[in-house]
Amino acid sequence: MLNAEVMVLHALINRLKQLSMRRHPHGLLSWRYLLPQLSSPLMQHRAYWWHSCGTRSRLLWGLWQLYLWLRWLAFSSWRASYRTVQLHGPHVKKQHNISQWQQFWRVQALAWRWCIPPAAAYRFQLYRYPERALEYVYDIEVGAYHRLQSEALGLTKKSLQLLQDKQRLAEKLTPLGVTIVDGYPVAFRSTNKLIDTLAGDGKFF
């Protein structure tokens, strides 16, 4: 039992380290989300950001997002824009005749306005077409995007966890005559039974 508690403690410490190292909000974030009337693309991105909370406390998550947003605007976005322009700027200047100074302010404006990572701005050539900024689903939104799609299809959190847990899935499908290859039980990070799982016999994911 002690070893299980130590493992949980290490997992929590590692999680806190990951949180402290994060430089960007979970998705596109803007004060414009507070406006009474939003365009359809803006509503979609707001939904992606809101669903990135998952099962966390809304209050704590909101405060954390506010902190990340302010740090992004004040510090992190500048450094990210500078490094990205230094990496891709010369090639873009040669190909499209856009100076690196112009590139920097264009990607920085997108980082300020929507929290779009500069690397994504180059991937979608937003330094040329900034008006297309809300037309894409960005890497930082993919998880929330898939959760929304799953909800639209009627898939619940329990059903998704069942698909991931091969042992439980086998227990459900075997009586129906469906053969499932033996697997390991799964311990989800949101479960309250993590310590019991760690203290149990056998391997797990």
C-alpha cells in the first residue's frame, strides 16, 4: 500500500511540473468570448476551449486559464513569435517577399488576438491570410474537438472508457460470442480507485 501511495505522489508531482511548464492556454482564448453576439466560427472555438476543461473544477480551471492567458500575452507569445520567425522567416521572405519584421508583427497579432501559436500561424500561412485564422482546428484544440464530436454521436465518457479497457470490454462481449484478445486493465487518471488499482495484482496501463 505504501508503494502505491508513493507512486500516486510521484504522479501528482509530475503532473504539477507539467502544469507549471505550460505556456499556452488550452485552446484559442480571447476576451471576445464574452461578447453577447458571436460569429459561428468564434462560437466553435469557444466551445473547444470550454470543453478542454474535462472533469476539472470549472472555477480552478478558469483561474488557471486566466493566468496562462495573461502570461501568454505578456511573455510567452513574444518569445514564441521571435523563435518561430527566426526559424521560418528567411524562407518566407525569399518565397513571398514579406520581411521578417512584418512576419513577426503578423504572427504576434494573431497570438495576442486569438492565442494562436506562431508555429500554427506558419503552418496555415496565416502571415499571408490572417483573416482565415478561425477557419482551422488547431493542434491545441484537437482533444476538445474529438470530445465534442463524440458527444454529438451519443458516446459517453463511460462508453469511451469501456472501449479503452480491454478487460472490461471482454467481459461485456464474451457472453455475446465475440472473442477478445486478453489485455491489461486500465487505470484512468480521473478515477477515484487509482490507489486500489496500484495496490492490486498484475500489470496495468
